[in-house]
Amino acid sequence: QGQPNFAAWPRGVCASMTSKLSKSISLPGLYKIGTDKPKSFSGNARKTTLGFKTAGNLKSAVDLKRSPEATERSRHLASLLKTGGWRTCYREEEDGPMLQEEDIIPKNMRHPRVSPAWLKHEKQVLRWYGFFQETVTESAEENSRYRHVYIMYFMEDGTLGINEPKVENSGMPQGNFLKRQKVQKEDGTYLGPDDFHIGSEVTICGHTFHICGCDRFTRWFYEENGVVIEEDEEIPIDTWQTNYRIRKARDRGGIPLTKGVMDDKAMFRALGGIPPVDKKLAQFLLNDRKVLRFKGYWDDHTPYGTRFYFILHYYLADNTCEINEAHCRNSGRAAWPIFMKRGPLRKSNFVNGIPAMLSSQAPLYLPEDLKVGDSIKVWGRKVVLYDCDDFTRKFYLDYLGLDQFEGRIDVSEKPLTHLKLTPPPHSGVGKEEDSLLNCTMIQPKPPKIDLERMLVYGGDALRFECKMINGEPEDELRRLVIAFYPADGEMAVFEVPVRNSGHMGGRFSEKRLLKNPDTGSYFKLHDLYVGKVITIAAQPLQIVRADERCLQFLEARPKEFPYADPVECSKRLLPLADHPEMQSPDGVDPDRLKDMALEAGISIVDHEIITLLRSVGVPAETESGQPKVIGPKVLECAGVS
């Protein structure tokens, strides 16, 4: 049954098997067990132990030499002979230590159960950002300086290293601040991950470091171990770093020179024989024909005031403004558009009450003061800037880094919607179409007639038989006929005379366009089918039958009237395909088919049952019988093979 697993046997068993399974001398290549002759066996003769109590009677046989009763152990050992290799598989185990995994796998190939730190955290480093403050004694610009460092904790061996990024022209050696080593605390223990937190201070080699932040791996490592890390703090900047950045930005031309420096340069150029440059002339030469164009509006809140729209032109050549009115066609206003002629536009305007009295003037509006979405003051009027052109947008993006289109305001007026007056209700005199023309025309004309429809359907009348279901006992026997004329869509209702009903037959409703109370519109042909309940003259009428001409007319137009289409009606019964009665070739009664459809959750009307009877049904065998719908034909019509 497979090779035995010698590695799982005790060592004593393996040793005893090796000593007993020695090679046979007489038969080379075979083991000795089972091949040598037993010592107690001599010759082929065997004594007979079987006798008979009665001569010639085979049933009187007895055992002359009775052996002892077999024990349970001997029976168990005898049953083992049925299994091949029973000597090796069922040998009793000797006492001794079992072979372990360590005795088989070499030491250099064993995987430790608990991974050491150098293996588990190999190449994992916790990185912290911080700074320490150092006193500067030989500088007139500063008395202390913040030195930024990043602390690296190597988790594989618990060592610590500190580096300081090099800053150009800092005046001090920077780089490797502390070599990688274990750092002891004041109590003699070594620094570990628990000693570093954002906002805390750590003393290393006499320097106190303030921890300001950490990298993403460090934050993830602490969160995985359930330790909450605070948000990173802002690293402070000292005076030397601020001045150093300003000097670098000035050398790159990122910061304009101050007015005093420009005046000094102009004075030195004048002393050297170079005349000073006129600022206004230089501005004109650089910005000639460059105009910023804004669109604005002013709401006049005075009586009979309205909204005025303006076009504001700002000339970069001399910082002047021009404001023109933007009139629409047929506005009724004067033809001249100038609201303010070109000139300087100040933020506030006032007039001195005393002539020749000196007073400070208000500052001018500059390009940085004009922003789309904000308002400006124009001689006491609040003008809101709501849009600008493409050149103005590009100018602000290039020089001020501001996108003017973000503040645009939609000033389009909502279109006026005039409510259409509903016509008055029909008075009841004449036709409603004729009365409606008196409300829409001063000189009413007769309504137009659809000649094509009248020529195609002229003379056709589709008749439906109905009964009155108002609940009154005297109206139960009343029968009416609804005639629908497809040529003009008009309807007429006639009552069939019934003997001893107490009601006179004749016209119940004259031929005219009737409104459906359920929809509010005129009756259409698709509103009439067998089983439908309609309301005419405040009486509920249920359609029970239709004449042959009406059924043929509806079946000839299956797309308009789906309840007269055999295919559509058959597809609606597909959920009943597995029903036993639908598989029967004898057919199903119409009433039973309707009950089966209701049980399956299918809403089916009487007109659809009539359509199936006309297409896939069989007539009644007797006069008192009922026609039936053939189920297999219904499924075949629905496309089920």
C-alpha cells in the first residue's frame, strides 16, 4: 500500500530491522525472513489427529488432539496476514525518542519561528524632521540660528543617524551630523521608536532637537501599530534664512528694486553724463495701444431708474480711463455713448468748498484694483465689473497671476414668459370647436376638415355593445350600442329597445365629439375595447361585445391596437408556458385562461381573449358549449418552439 515512512519510525525499530533483515546465503539478493526452513520441521510426514466415533459415518469426525482455544490477540495477528507487508506495517513500536524536524533539516536551512529584528525590519528606516537652535555670537545680523536636520532610526539594529542638509554660503560645516550608532539616554537605556513624537524634544549628544514631522512610511508604521501621530508642524525660519532667500530672489531678478535704489541709480547715471529717463515717456513707449477692456453695470435706484451697462477702457500708456454707455437697439436713449471722457479715475472724488485751498488727492485706480466680480466707485456711482475681453485676461495672467474669468457674473436677463389664457368653458350651445374659434379669431372661420381621413374612412362605423353598470336594478337589462366614426372621431350612443324594460329605445347621445372624463381629451379609438368601462353622460358603460366589422378593422392595424394583435397577446401568456393545461391539445376555456393569467400576475382584458379565440381557438362542439383556446398554438404564435 505504498512505501513505509522510515523517518517517522523510532530509532530502535530501524536498528532492529537492519540487524534481522540480513542477506540469505543460499539465495543471494533475498532477505532471510520467510526463506529458511523452520528448526522444528523435519520431513514431510504429519501425524493424523482426525478420527471417527462411528465407522463409515463422516458426520462423527472428531479431533483426537484438541488444541487450546485461540485468544483475541492470536485472532488479531491471524487477520493481519490478509494485508501485504504485514510484518513491517504492524510491527510493535519500541520505546524510544521520535525523529524530529531538526534531526532531518540542516541547521543552515531552518527558518526561525520568531523572526529576529535584523530579518523582520531589514532596510526599514524611520525618518523624522526636526531642528535645534544654536547661538551665533560673532554676527551683527543675528544672535541665533535654527539648524534643520533629519533623524533616521534604523530598525534592524536600533542605531541612530542624524544628517543636516547643506545650505550654500551658510558659514558652517554641514552634512553628517551624527554617525550611525546607538544613542543612550540619561537613564542608561537606548533611544527607541517610542521616544520620538511630533512636538516632543529629544536630547542627543548635548543638543536638544525639536521634532516637527516625519515621512509617509514612518506615519504608516505607527498607524499600523495603533499609535496616533500628530500632524506635521511648521518648521520655523530664522532671520538669516529669510535674508538669504531675499538675496537669492533679488539676484535672480524675482524682486523689483526699491524706489530709493532706483533713485540712487538714476543719480549716479546723471553724474556720469547719462540723462535721467522720463518715467511717463518710458511707460508710454512700453504700453502704447495697450488697453484693458472691462464690462460693467450700474443699478440706478432712483425713481424710474433702471440698469445701465458700461464699457470701461483702461489705457496702460498713461493710467487713464474712459467709460462709454452700451445701449441696446431701440433703447430710446441719446445717441452719444460717452459717460465719462478719458481722464484719470480716482478712488474718491470731492470738491473743496474754499478756492485755492490745498488738499491731498485720492489715489488713482491702477490695474491691480480692477477685478472682475468687484465694484469700483465712479463719481459716487457703484459700477460692478462683470466681464472682460481676452487681452485683459491674458494681461492679468502674465503679470499678476490672476484669472479674471473666475469672477465673471451672468447678467443675462431671464426671458419673459407670457401666460396663455385658457379659453372659457363651453356653454353647451353648438359644437365646442365652433365656440373655440370665437375666442381665437375676431372673424371666426369654420374648422378645417381632414379630407384625406374623410375619404379613406368615410361611411365606416365601428359598433360596440355595452351595458349600464350604475348599480340600479332597473338599469341592469338596458343594452346600448356605441358607434365610433373614424372619419371625424365622433361618437354616437343608441339604446337597444328591450321588451318590458320600462325604457324607450333610440338615441342615447347624439353624434358629436365626446370627452373622456379620465383623460380630459376626446375619446380615441384605442380607448374602446371589450371589457373597458367608459363614462358617457355621467353613466358608466361596460363594453361587452364588438361587431365583426369592428374586430376586422382593429386586427388590420395591430401596431395601433396591440390588444387586437394575436402575436402580442400570445407573448403576454409566455409565463404560462410550463402550465399543464397550456400543453394540452384539447384547449383551455376562456374563463379558465383568464383565471390562470390572474394567478400568474398577468393583467389580461376580454378583448385579448377574443383575439386569441379568433386566431388560435376552436369553435364549440355543441350549441351549449364554449369555444376553447389551443395552448400549443398560442406558444407557437408567440415564437416558442
